[in-house]
Amino acid sequence: MYKKQMIFQRIVCYFVLIASALVFIYSLGYMTDIYNSLGTAIDLDLCTYNEAGEIIDYSTGEQVKGAMIYYDMQEFNSQLTLLGIGLILVSLVLFILCTHSRRKYYVGNFVSVGLSVAACGAAAVWALPIIEKFKQQFLTTVDFEALKEYAEKNNKLYTESTFWFDAGYIVLGILAVANVLLVVNLVLKLILMKEEQQAIGSRKGVRG
């Protein structure tokens, strides 16, 4: 049983690492459709500037109504990329502390599992509402008829797809599954460690 559990824990730790990397990869593709369709649909010369020369309102320069979503999403996209990197670093702690290969877990291994699960939960709680918010902004503020005309005229992408928004639920769902399995592995490890300790105690009792 221990051999199977050791194989399982190794697979699970690599699964967590891969799932974390998926979040980073997702962040790189998150704005693909928005960039290809609306990235140039704002005339910066017509935007509203403050006295310091900073843009305070992109909507005045929109060539397609709702195009300012492209600029609204950029800060979140940068933060999402940093989140992906952070998740990768947290998942690497599992390997640094040998959570993927130890026969017996120590305090550091429990800490590494706790960090991974906490990071996963925090990522989902933070990112999913924002992804949903931008999805709704895309669906309700973009003038798709105007976008179609703009796309045909300027050889840009026309899309009404919410694929990249919806993919966030899939990617973070995969991360959640990976961390649930990490907890399952921890429970199995505790059970086996307890059984092994009892077996050792029994043998000592027999010898005594």
C-alpha cells in the first residue's frame, strides 16, 4: 500500500505544479481575442487627458463602443501573470521539502501542502469574480455590430466568443482538483504513518 501511495503522491505533486503553470499560461492568452479585435479600436488622440498628460477616460476615443475594455483588463492581466508565477513558486516548495518523495511527512511537508491549498483558494476567490466581471462587461458594453464593421474595414478579428473568460473557470478548476488530491494524499499519508507506527509498536510488544 505504501508503494502505491508514494507513486500517488509524486503524481499529485507534479499535477499541482502543472496546474499552477497552466494559470501562468492562461494569463498569457487571456487577452488574445480582446487584443486582436479591440486593441486598436480606440483613438488615443481623442481620449480625455488630465493636466499631467495621463489618460483619464478612454471611452471618448472609442471607435467601437465598449472598446475600452481592452485597457480596463490590462492591469488585471498583469496581476494574473504574477499570480501564475507565484503559484508555480508555491508548488515548487512541495519539491524543495520533498513532499513528493518522503516516506514520512514532517512539519515542513504539512506546511508546504497548507501553502499550496491556501494559495489555490486565494487565487480562485480573487480571480474568478474579476474574470466574470470582465466577461459581463464584454457582453453588455461592446457594440458587436460596430465591431463587425470595424473588423471588416480594418482586417481585425470579429468575435463574440467568451472562450478566454470561460477558460478561467476550467484552469482554476483544474488547480482546485489538483489541490484537493494533494489533501487526499496527505490524509492517506497520515493513515499509513499511523498504521506503520502501530505495527512497529506491536512488534516491540511481542519482543518485550
